[in-house]
Amino acid sequence: MKSLFFSEKYENEKAVQVDAKQAVQPLKEEPFYAARPKQGEKFGELFIPKLHASMPIYEGTNEDELAKGVGHFAESVLPGEKDNCVLSGHRDTVFRKLGKVRENDLLIAETSAGTFTYKVYKVRIVPKNDRTVIVPKPRATLTLTTCYPFHYIGSAPKRYVLVAALISEKLKERRIHQEKKAG
């Protein structure tokens, strides 16, 4: 049984939904990002602790972005948001050692919105034209993709895919409301 409570003292006067287990969640989530990044813009950093690796995240998956770091599939959500955030990289550059990452390893995305830690729960190898890697997900998910096999010469016939669930988030101070008030 769900009931609604309204509180004048509650931050930003948001309505709060309380279910039978007393889990409190805002009825409407505030956006993590004031604006989406522009094509080619660096907007974050991906850390892969298992590999002791850090790499920049750029908006877009064209050759220009992938030559500089990890590319964010523009039609997917941004790190930390509910749904499927898809990041891709070249197997012979930023994702050269991605095959060493296994289930239960961590992936950390740091952006202007905060730091989002994901835990890998699935490793897949799929045909290169398999579009299931970009499908919506019911919860915040991070999907990493690269060409496979890693040492293949030429255009690789498959994709190596890591699927990870959001396990923690540390949000930075939100400036969205301050920007709106100032403008």
C-alpha cells in the first residue's frame, strides 16, 4: 500500500512516496545533469580499478572521439541515470586489456554530476551487428563494448561486452537550481 506525504520543510518541497517497506524516494527525480554534453566534448573519466586504468569519456562514438578515449553512445543515458549508459572504445587503444575484467569487478564513471560505481554482472561476446547491447534497462546500467577478438587483424566480427549495475553514487553539489535562479 502506497501513500503520499507532502512536507513544507522537505527540500525543494518535493512530494515523497512511501511504500510498505518505508523506502523513501522522490516522486520525480531531479536531473543529474544541467545539459547533455555536445558532440566531441570530454565530459568524464572512466576508471577501471582491475586494470589500474583511467581514460577520458567523450560524447559520441565517431572515429574522432574514439581516437581520444572512450566514446559515449549519444542515444543512451549519461552515467548515473536510470537506463543503459553505453560506452565504447577501441580494442587496440583504451580497451586493450578489457578482456581481463570479469564479473564482480568495478567500473567507476566520474562526471560533473558525481562519481558512479558499477559492478560487472555479465560478460558477453556477441556478433558485431547485435543491437541488444544498446537496449533500455530497468535500472542504472553501464555497458562497455569493444571489438573482439582482441588480437584480430582487420575488421573484427564480434563485440566484447561488459554489463554492470550501479552499486553506489556520490553526487556532487547540484547547481541546476542555482543556475535557474541566477538566470
